[in-house]
Amino acid sequence: MSDAVSSAGLATIGRRIEAFLFDALVVFFGSLILELLLGGMGGLENPIFSVVRLEMGPFVYTVNIILVIGYFVVMRVMANGQTLGARAAHVRVVAVEGHELGGVTAFIRLLVAFVSMIVIFLGYLPALFDPERRTLQDRIAHTIVVKESATVTP
């Protein structure tokens, strides 16, 4: 384990799962509200917009994807490496080199995490065996998940 990592308190697997589940709920309920507002939810109509799902489907899904990407990238960059789930679990994502987490890094990490989820969460397995508890997205984006109060020294 490197000096930069050993000086930081690594987030436990349990805390990482807690943050993931909290963020999954935020995204789920946010998507649900978006669909209701824009007339989604098959068979239901929004009295304000009066639009059915077949007419609005691609638009709703596109907006939803943009908002989900925005949630994870903007929150990680603007909120010191924390989404709402990470804040609730008292963990944060930091760059291994110790510099601020940038938008490109947060976006790359999100894309790899998404691919990892599609492939039965295989990209998350390395965290179980890695002494630094890094997942595939952490390795590729050069990030690490630490306890909220921890700092990473360059």
C-alpha cells in the first residue's frame, strides 16, 4: 500500500455499498419523478402536459440519462468527491495523486462503473481482494474511495 493511501482512511466495502444503494434510490426516485412530470409511466397521463409515453419516451430517456450523468459528475466535482450517497455514508472519491477530482476523471469513472454494473458487477470484485479496496473504475480513473475526513497526500 502506498504512502498516499496508507495516510488516508480507506472506505470500507460496507460504506461503499451503503453509498451505492443510497445513490441508486436517489436516481430511481429522481427518474420516477421526471417520468411523472413529463407524462411517462405507461398508461398514465400528466394533466399538465397531456402526453403519453409513446410520444415522449425517447425524450424522457435522453433527459434522464443526461440528469443521471450530471448528478454523478457534477456532485463528484462540486461537492468534494461526494454524491448524496457518499455524503450519507461519510466517504468520498479522491484522485490518487492528491489533486482535485476533475470532470473528465469523474465521467470516466462513471462510464466504467456503468459497464461494471452491466457485466454483473464484475468490475466491483477487485475491491474485495485489493489492499487499497479499489474497483475497476478506481483503477482506470486513478481514484480511491476514502473516509470523509481523510486526505490523500501526493
